[in-house]
Amino acid sequence: MRQNVTSTTREIEYIESKDGRPLFRVRAERNVATREGLNELERVQATYYGKAGDREDSIAADRCFYAVTENWVHFQGHVRLRTAQGYNLETSDLRYEKASESAAGDGPFKLSAPGLTGEGRSFRLDLRRRELSIPGRVTLHYDLGASQDADPAVLRERFLDLQAGSARIAERDHRVRLEGGVSLRTGLSRLDGQSAELRLTDKREVRSALCQGGARYARAEKDVRIELAGESIEFFLRPGERTTLEEVRAEDSAGLTTGD
């Protein structure tokens, strides 16, 4: 790229607006332009407000490449994407598609939000629909908020760890869909099956987990162990500072085993 440089500009800021409403804003410490119409920005931050101006998603990176006539922006280096709802995604290579208002990456990434951490390989984030699709193996960890000084006489659920072959996080629907073999584990319970769906509260707290396809549930509680097997098993949590197991439902020829 450097041999075709036509101009170099430091400390740039660009805002694109429509009807007085900003659509996106770009700040960078340096911009290098070429004869081919390609721009390379260094230490860049881009903020996208959406066509209706109803959101504020940002992407920061060591550098990015874009052409005014093209439909993509390519971010590289230490890339950090933050959504208006508080999801953070870190990776080293990300493509933003302007027409569809979506971001995608084919490399490893880390995901975080209040009460949530995770990681996987490859993703696609639809910023319009607020959906994150993860087509490969993924792990997620939900902090269920039970305080360390909670009454020891009451069994609290402190976390939910899960692994799956793929995942789709639907932010607006407060749901997480898991496929390709799923394992969910809390401090006291374990639930396995072919697929699962988490239902969340509007505060992103885990409310329930429905597992289907040869589902198996096990719970160790003091000196008692409970096991369930069925085509469909769902457990419900009472979320908050005192997260506890509220109910377990098993359907379709379920079997129950107890032991000490």
C-alpha cells in the first residue's frame, strides 16, 4: 500500500450525518490514502449510530482499512467492539459490513458483559437485530450473583458454565440458543443434551435452561444425589442476590434415580 500513497493526515475526525442526525463518527491518529482509493487509519475509533440513530455501537482498533466506494471496513490489531447494551467483544481481525450493519470475524474472540464472560472461534454480530451468532465451539460463564457470605444453610447457585457446538445470543429476546451438543454446569447441578435454550431476565440474569435431545440432569445436594433422564429437561432459577434452584421439569418418558 505504501508505494501508492497520495496523502497522509494526522488527527482526523469524520462525521457522516443525515437530516442533522449522525450516522457514524470516525476518529484516528493518522490516515494514509492511496491512488486506488484505499485508506489506512491508525489507532482508530469508529462509532455507529444506525440508520435511525437509535443505537451507539463502537469499534476501536490499532488500524483499519476502508474504501469509500466499497461496502466493508476491515479492522486489525487489538480490536474492541462494544454494543450499546454493554456487550464487549475482543479479537484481532474484524470486518464491518456497512449495508447490513453487521460485524464478523473468523478468528478467536473473547466476549464479556456484566455477569458474563465467554470465548470462541468465529462470530457474526447483527447490530440491527442485536443477535450474536457463534458457529463454532463456544464456552460461556454466567455469574449468578450469589454473595459469598450467603447463609450456608441455604444452597445457592453461584455460577453457570456452559459449552456448546454453536450458539446464538438474541439480545432483544433475552434468549441464548445452543446447538451441537451442550453441557451446562452450576455449582450443584449438571444438565447435558443435544441442544438447549437459556431464558434471561432483562438484567441478563439466567432464569431457566431447557435442554432437549437425550437430556440428562444430575444434582449433588449434601448427602443426596438426584439424576433425571428424558427427552426434555428444564430447570428454573430464582435469580438475584440469593440465586437458588426453583424447579426442575422432565418430560417424555423421564426416569428418576436417587442415591446417597
